[in-house]
Amino acid sequence: MAERSLPTKPEQGAKVTLRKTTGPSKGSGKRAAAPRQSIKGKTLLKPTAKAAAKKAATKAAGKGGQLPPDREHPDQDPGRRAPRSAGQYVRLQIHVEDGEFSVVDSHLVDSPLMQDSNFLGSHAYEVTDGERLLYAGSLPDLGTFRSFVHPAGTQEQMRHHIYEMSSYDFDVRVPATALTRQSLRHIEIALYRIKDRLPDRVLTAAPLSSQFERDLREVGRVVGIPPSVLPRGLKIDGRKPRGRD
């Protein structure tokens, strides 16, 4: 077997001839990039997502090339805000002075009024229109003053003291739709003291005095609501009363 000679380094000054090969060059194993497709001298490129969205928006805007005011800034569109609540109620402030009850203030609340069947605390109130219950709620520790224990005081100061106040305020709620010019003089607000604890039951449209006759003792009531104490933002029969701000 003939020995294979290894190539040697050419001598200094010798002429070196480079041979052109026909084999694949470096990187030829990779797939060559496809040439761009040209139509009528224009190069077609795949549009970006941003460009496609802009084109679609311009097309929807019409010939003017501008978006309508309600779609130009969708994040700031007032029409996309959460809708206002479908219901309203009025919060009435009742003042008690030596057993006399009176409505002294009111506030309109943009929120639906949900009736709760749980009555906690010492007192409960109801708002009625004749024999129809409009709303009822509980009032814990109404008209009661409680003192804190003095840890370093006298023996008398280290006891809990509870006082019944002769003057106090409390709030009641009534659906705004129940307040009409015809019903204002017939609406009654009654305050009751709970003897023990009201039984858990689903309320009906009857007054509390009928549903819990043996569990309540009436403290006082207001008959009629003066239009002058109603909030100005409230509409009664489509018109605003001359009430408070």
C-alpha cells in the first residue's frame, strides 16, 4: 500500500495557485431566504399588528380619516363608565327631644335599598304608608350613653355606667319612589324598643307592629314628612320639591 504524503508548506517566494471548487460553500446547507415578491415595482411586506389595527380604524372612520369622537379614545369614553345605580333612597334624620319626634334633615343616596330581615340591638324602626311597610331597620344602643372604666380611678369610676339620654338623633331610610306628593302626609315613622330579640323570619308587607306584636314596645312616631326637609336633588312626581340642598 502506497504511503500518502501530507501537504507541505510552500517555500518562500513560491507562487501559490488557488483552485476553485464546485462543492457547497460555508452556510450553503441552510435554506436560502426566499426573494421578496414584487408586483408592479412595489415590495410586499407582511404588515405589523400595529399597522393592521391602524388601517382597520382608519377604514372604519370613513373618508375623513379620523375616528369618531366616541371611539378616538376608548379608555376615556364616558359612555363606557359603569352605569349609575337604578335605585335611590332618602336618609331621614329624626331628632328626639323629651319624647317629641321630628324630621330635621335628609340626604339623597344613589343606591338601591335592600331590606334586611335581621334586627340587632335594643331598638327597631319602621317606615309605613298606611298598612304598607316601606322599610324597617335596627338601631343598636339608641339613646344610650356608656362610660368607660377608669383603671386608676375610684371604686365608683371603675364601674360601667349607662345613662338614658333625653335628647338624641337617629337615621331612617325610605325608598325614593315611595315619596310622592300624595303619600308624604300619610307616611309614618315609628320607633320601637325590642323586648328580647326578634325571631328570624322573612318580612312581609305588613307593619312591624303586626308581624312582631308581642316583641315590640312603641317609643314614639312621626306622622307625615314635610316637603321642606327633603333634599333638592329628589324628584317627586317628576318635580323637585323646595327642600334642602
